[in-house]
Amino acid sequence: MHCQTCQSRGRSVFCDLSEAHLKELDQAKTTNHYKPRQVVFYEGNDPYGLYCIASGKIKIYKCDAQGHQQIVRLAGPGDLMGYRCLLADEPYSATAETIEEADICFVDKKTFFHVLDTHPATALHVLSVLASDLGRAENKMVDLVHKNIRERLAELLLVFQTKYGQKAKNGGVRLNITLTREELAELIGTTQESVIRLMSEFKQDGLIHVEGRTITLLDLKKLTETANLPE
């Protein structure tokens, strides 16, 4: 897999690199194929570079003292992982684990810093990504404080609709991401039992259709109202 022909590059911080910089990345990086539920890096380990996702979806989570997981974010094609800790020169603050099969490229620290030093546009892209991540973290903190579980789950499904939504035959929007009920709970800070109960209520109210782990959104307007979001 070459950086010049990578289909995910247009969505990454490397989107406007020169041919020379792309060649430098290509020669320095390594690409690995990961199976579902395979760990990419562990919380507490030292970073020696960063990871760029070519394909697949990854969950990034933290663990408390009892071993309970809290998913910090989901990452997909074009996203970087481990860059904040690399820039801060500190151990990984979370663990990254694949949700599905994934191809992920690793760029060593020296090469990445050289690209930042010699290509200011990429440095600005990285700053933009950091700012966006900070904004999402702040919004998530506000939601945890001010929104109830039902509102948080409805909002999460709407976020998935924006990122992973595909038109379904029944006129709804099928979510092209398969998570366990436990993982959905970890994303909104609740228990698996609460998510199972709420999903059942959403089905009864005609908001969603569920088949296995595949969720189809049937009524975006009512979901928006349930999430207490402006239309």
C-alpha cells in the first residue's frame, strides 16, 4: 500500500503533502493488517511513532482501576492515532483495539517530526485535528453532566448516522458499524443493561430497527427530538 495511491489520504492530515514528502513517508512507514478485536497499542506504553488508519474501524478506550472500559472515541480511515501522546512526549493515555479488519500504517517519530518541520501545512492540519478532538471531548463532558442516558444514546445514533449512515431499502438509514451493546454503553457512560432496555424502547417507538448488531434508523426527526438537539 503506497501513500500516493491510498484512498484514505484525502481525509488525513497528509492530504496535501508534496510528492517528495509522500515518498519519504512511503519509504519510512510500515503497514500491518489487523484482525477484528486485535490491540494496536496499549495504554501506558511509550509511543515511538504514530498510526494512520488506511481501512477499518478502531475503538480507543481507557480502563479504570477495576478494569471497566470507557470508549474515548472511534477512529476510521484517514484518522491518526497516538499523535497527541507523541507530541506531548508521554505514554499512551488509552488503548486502541480494532472493531473490524483493518490496515494501519505506522510512521516513526523521526519521520513524522521531519514532515512537520518541513511542511507547515501538515503541522496546521495536526493542530486542527487536536483542536477538534478537544472540542469533542468538551462536548462529551457537557453531555455526561446535562443529558440523561436516553438523550445520549439517541445523539450517539445520530452521530453514527452522519459518519457511517447508508440508505436502506426500507427508507431508513443503516449504520455501517457493528458494536456490541457493551461498547455502546461504554461510549455514553452507562451500563449494558440500560442500553439493552433503551434499544428495546427505541424499537417499540419506531425509531430504529435492529437485526443482530446492525442498526437502521427509521425516524431521524424523532431521534433528534429524543436527543434534545435543534433540528
